[in-house]
Amino acid sequence: MLSFICAFSLCLPAYAENETTAHVNNGTLTLSMDEVVRLTIRNNSNVATNYLQRVTEKFDLEKAEAKFEPVINIDGSFNAEAFQRNMRISDNGTQTPASKWNAGGKASITQKIPTGGTLSFVWDNKYSENSDGTLSYDGDSSVTRSKEYTREASSKWRIELTQPLLKGAGIDYNMASIRLARITDKRNILSLRDNLSQLINSGLNYYFTFKQAKENLEIQKQALERSERLLEVNQFKQSMGRMSASDVVQAEADVASGRLSLEEARNSLDKARRDLLNHLEMDPNLEIEPVEDEIRDVEPDYERCMLVALKNNQTYMDKVFAVTESNINAMMAENEREWQLDLKGGYEETQTSKNSYSASTSADELSAGIELSAPINIWGDDQLERKRKLLTAEVNKRKAKLELKRAKTNLQTEVANAVRDVRMRWKMIGLAKKNTELKALQLENENTKLMVGRTTNFEVVSYQNQLVQAQLAETSKQITYVQSLLILDQLLGTTMETWHVEFKHNDRQLEEDLNNKIRPLVWTWW
């Protein structure tokens, strides 16, 4: 497989992963295909956008996989109040202070078990002190003041286990959410890879459009030069009395048409240049000098391509994942129709003390039991709803298998078409090159005939236009050949490998920066 991928990139320039060929000199950027790829990955902001999305996707997976990790919480509370009570009789006043404060701490640990059970531990501690000063009027002319002090402390802990025996029981059922989250993450990784590959291909297509526009400009320049030389020859012949004015007008019209085509080519080149620089997010005023890339024949093998595509193609793999998901969902729907039968057990111990002179008390409790919830839906909406869930799950299972079969057939057709297209477009390059050579020879022969008066000016102009069209077609065939390779690469999911781009599933530095950014100022466990 790797040898095929390497062979597939033979038509592309080989380069070391850390080398760079792009440089700016006097406002001109020198570019090759491989450097367009590197600048796209480095500069295009859509790459960063994809990795930002990947941060939340990866966190979703981490959250799902933490299902069987212990959940530990510690809650603390403290409250303190002071009072000053006053009572006045005539001009005499009496006051007494009072205060109360309480504190508490609660720790809890909850551990889910893959069999479906839940193990929990709670430790609850409370402490309070109350110093109460009271004032009372005795019915005479005096105020009685009294003071009371109380203290109370309690500590209670409980450990409890709940284990489902029917609904919600079993490792397969309880691991289902994690398995579904892992499948979703695999989908997200494939989506990230394909998004980056599409950005690379977009950059290369902008580059090819620019190169084609630059070639077209050169072709139009050469065509205009030929038309101007022909006009000079015709004007000379007219001055010698060997050509009529109408034939000279034909040559002048051809020159005017060539100048118009040249201006259109310049406009197309400038647009293509700006589009490429916009994709690379570089200075739009830069000029671009493309490197001449060597294009060689590649003969992809259909069987090898299919082996790669069946492992990498995002559309096909999405259907493979859908089959697994439908099986998991059907298993969960089947489990959830069971009765709720839970086995429960627990142990609790409490210690309490009041005032310093009171003896502390302790109590413990051991419990065990079973709980059954058995809904029997004989008729009506509830019964139909339960049936609907099972029916939907079974239908989705069969649909997923049919869609997978169809996806494989589609993939086989697409790969076969892409392989054939690559081979066909290479042949068209040779045919287009031969056609250009023949058109150039025809024009040369026609110019020779014109010099001896054996043809007309109209025929020469016609052959000049045919040569321009042949040159434009040859340039187009070279571009479409490389584009067909890009399409095959995207179909096989090997764009990153072909261009030697390291595919990272996530950006660790970005994750660290975001985690530091959202970390609260108040101290917490995380």
C-alpha cells in the first residue's frame, strides 16, 4: 500500500519535509506545488478553525470515557453570627450578648461499574455552637438576664451499592455510550483529515489556474507577435503593389483581435494571482513566479486503489461506522424494554455528641434489599411507543447494512472512473502535444506558401488561430491531468501522505492555551 502511495506521487516533485522552496525577492514570490501545500497548511486560517473545532470534539470523547472514573465532590459551609440584645425599663437599661456559629463538611465519592452498578460513599460532618443570652421582664421594676450555651457535633458516613439485574445491566450496555463516542471521534478525525485535504487541493487548483493563466498570456503574446509580423509583411507587399488593401485589413483585424485577447489574458492572470494569494493569506500585491514542475506518467492500479479506499474513504467509512452504531443502538433498545430489577445494599454509621458533659452516641445500620419496577403495557400509546423504539432500531440495522453495500458499490465505481480518468488524461496530453506540433508545422507551411503567393492571408490567419487553440488545449490537458490525480488522492484519502504532510489529530499547544484561558481564578481541583 505504501509503495503504491509513493508511486502515486511520482508525478509530483519530491521534497524534504523541512525544506522550503518559496522565497520573496523584490516583491516576487517563487512557488512550486509542494510549497503551495506547505503555505496552505501554515497560513490558511481555515486550518486553525478546524483544529479549534477539534478541541471541543476531543473533550467530548474525554468526557464520555470518564464514565467509569470516580466522581469526587467536597462541599464545605461556615456561618457565624453575633447579637447584642437590649431591654430598657424607665431609664434603666440592660444588655446581653449572644452568638452562634456552625460549620459543616461533606465528601462524596460515586463510582459507576461497567456491569451497570453504582457504588457510592458519603461522609457528612456537622458542628455548631450557640451562646444564647436572653432578657426578661419579671413584672416588677427589674430585668432578668440569663445565658445558655449549647454545642452539637455529628458525623455520619454511608456506603451503598446498587446493581441492576435486568434493565441497565451488562457490560455491553454500559460500555455502549463510550463505544458510540469513540466512533464519533473517529468520524471527526476523518472529517478533519478530509477538510485539510480539501484545503490543500483548493490551494493547488488555485495554483494550477494561475499557471494556466500565465501560460495563456505567453501564448497570446506569441500569437500577437506573429500577427504583427504578418501585418508588416502584408503592408510591405501592399507598398510593392503585390497585395490588395482588403487583405491588409484582414491582417490588421487579426492584430486587433490579438491585442484584445492579450488584455483579457492579463486580466485573467491578475485575478488568478490574487485568488491564490488570498487562499495562502499573503500580501495581495506580491507577484508570483511559478516553478516548472515535472509531470510524469502514473499508472494507478485499480485493485490497490480499492484496498486503500476501503480503509480511508470518509464516505465509505461513515457507512461502516453506521452499521456498528445501529447494532449498538438495537442492543440498547432491547435492554431498555426489560423490567427494572435492582439489587441494593448499604451500611451507615452515625456518631453524635451534645455539650461537653454529654456522652456521645453512635448508631449503625446495615441494609440489603431488592427493588422491582415492572410496567406491563397491555394496550395504548405506551405499548405502541415501546414497540416503535424496537421497530426503529431493527429498521435502522437493516438500512445501515443496505447503505454500506451501496456505498461499497459506489466507491468501486468512483475509484474505477478516477483510475481510468488518470490514464485517459495522460494519453490526452500526448495527443494534445502532437496536435500542437502539427498546427505549428501547418502554419509554417502556410507562411511559406503566402510568400510565393500560393495561399491567402485569410488562410494564414486561420492557421494562426488554430495554433493558439492547440497551445491552449495542451496547457489545459496538463492541468486537468494533475487535477485528476488530486481527485483520486482525495477519493483514496491519501492526500496528506502524498504531499508528506504530517497529519495531527489535535493541536496540543492549542489545547493547553485554551485550558489555561478558561481556568477560573478561584482555586479548584482542576
